[in-house]
Amino acid sequence: MDLLAAIKERAKAEKKHIVLPEGTEPRTLKAAECIVKEKFATITLLGDSEAVKKAAAAVGADLKGVNIVDPVKSPDFESFSESYFKMRESKGMTREKAAETLKDPLYFGVMMVYAGQCHGMVAGAENATGNVLRPALQILRTKPGISSVSGAFLMISDNKQLGENGVSVFADCAVNPTLTAEQMAEVAFCSAETARELGGIAEPRVAMLSFSTKGSASHEAVDKVVEAVKIAQERYPDLLIDGELQMDAATVESVGQSKSPGSKVAGRANVFIFPSLEAGNITYKAVQRFAGAEAIGPILQGMAKPVNDLSRGCSIEDVVNTVALVCCQ
Ligand code: ACO
């Protein structure tokens, strides 16, 4: 069974409840129909009930079994906006602004997850990444011991020599424009968890990437990666991690062993941590487009409860798959 089929099977067993705040968005509506028919999650769509039904009729989506909640008419609206106000009061939030903000389904959806009414949220078919992330970062915040949320991709290649039988994790490809050494170490830890939880990788081997391998170049950008490896080794002693490594030293056994002899990771890495969002985002798209690898994600890792972002170019299948991922997170 391929990885996505396995994730869907697991999702079926989890029976989670997921909120999709973009309730009038055509691909989201078709995906909601498909998920409920396949019975792998309960779905709540947000929006004005008549507008949602009209949009569904326009694309021929059957919403039987799908819940529709209009944030403004919801009996939870007042308590959610009061909770949000209290959470953000020290940041200058007022009751009026909180009520206005909660009319935005992205904020209302995250509050449903925060309140435990839904297990997770998926959005982004019509909203930019930053707009999906901001309410989740403000309200749900991070898991204990983690300070930064990051975005990973499961990269699936036909070349079974790469990663773990063709499956690799790339991060951070979606969230933090710049990373400190501390954040890079955390991304390494969270990505190893993602590799285990969602990638089916029993032994994550983490390469901390750079344009240098073991001192072949000197630059402050290299120093940051070296520092990140040191922090990760101290904080997570069980993590198999090495760096700084160039991409070839991380992936090609002969190059890895000549440049980092004796390393358990070099030449055999299956988790790849990039030193900046530029490097991570450009590389995952290059591997996807030039090499034809399948890219599943971004999977937001480190958040206290799961929220995942979609690309605005997503297909119905992408929405369905992302919901399945959230169910397993
Ligand atoms: N982890 C945890 N919390 C965070 C993080 C993070 N990585 N980043 C920001 N926060 C918190 C802040 O601490 C702040 O909390 P507070 O308001 O309680 O103090 C809150 O989130 C808002 O943070 P800001 O610094 O004001 O950041 P902003 O809202 O401007 O942006 C964001 C945060 C949206 C993540 C921004 O960094 C961003 O836009 N990143 C790039 C996203 C992107 O465009 N990715 C590429 C496309 S995705 C793709 O191609 C797959």
C-alpha cells in the first residue's frame, strides 16, 4: 500500500472531526462530500448556511452528512470572542476587535479546535499561508518544549535509493523566513517525529544541510548549522543527526563516507533540514517539478493541535489528503 493510502486507512480508524473554514470554496465542498462518503472524518464547513448550500449546488457537491456552522449565528460566538479577547488582551485586543476578528472563519475554526469541538483544521484553498497560520499561532500556540512551528513535506521519489525507500522529510519549507540555530535544532526534532508518525520511517536520520561539509567552507551561515547540530545533540541525545552536510554528502553513500567518515547519517539521511526558508521552499519545489517527486504537505509541526495549510493551487484530492494527514497528526 502506498504512503497516502496507508495514511487514509489510519485516518479511517481515527474517526476525527475536522473543520474546513472555507465553506463556499468549490474544491473544499467537493472534498467534504468525498471525505464523508469515504467515512474517514466528520466534517464541519463554516459559512452562511444558504451561501454554502448555494455554492455546493453550483459545483454539484452533495453535503449530506456534512455539518454547516455559521460563525456569526453560532451559540458559541460570544464565548469564543470573549476567550479570544482574554487571550490577546495583553497585546492590546479589545472586546470589539475580538468580536470582529471572530467573524473571520479562519479564527472561528481555530477556536473550535482550541475548544475541543474539532480535532483539527484545514484551510488555504483560498487564503494565503500567513493568514491561515496567524490565528493558529496566536490561539493554539506550540506543543510543550517547542518554541517554533515549522512546515515539513513528505517527499516521495520513484528512486528507492533516496531517503527511506524513496520517502524523505524536508523542513522547514513553509513557515520561518529565517531560523536561529535553536530553531533549526527544534525543526530537526519535530521533523524526525513527523518522519516516524506520518512517513512510516522507523529510524529517522537527520541531515543538517549547508553549502559546506564538515568545515569545507567557513562562513557565519555554516557556523549557525554547526551550532544547531550541537544544540540538537545536547537536547535530543537519542536523535541520529549530523551536519553540517551538503546535499550530496547527505544522500550519496560514497560521498557521505568520504566527506564525513564513520557518520551514521551521511549518505543515508532520510530527514533533511534546510538552513533557511529560501533554501527549503525553493528546494522542495525544484525536486517536485524537476525530478517529479510527489510533495505531501506542508505538514505544520510543533503546533499544540493540528492545523494544516493548503496551496491555493490545490486539487480536490489535495484537500482530501491533507484532511487525512490532520486526522493522523
Ligand atoms: N512558531 C510559533 N509561533 C510563531 C511563529 C512560529 N514559527 N511565527 C510567529 N509566531 C507567533 C508570534 O510569536 C506571534 O505571537 P504573539 O502575537 O502572541 O506575540 C504571532 O505568531 C504572530 O507573529 P508575527 O511575528 O507578528 O508574525 P506574522 O504574523 O507577521 O507572521 C508568519 C508569522 C505568518 C508565520 C510569517 O512568518 C510568514 O508569513 N511566514 C512565511 C509563510 C509563507 O509565505 N511561506 C511560504 C509559502 S508556503 C508554501 O509554499 C508551501
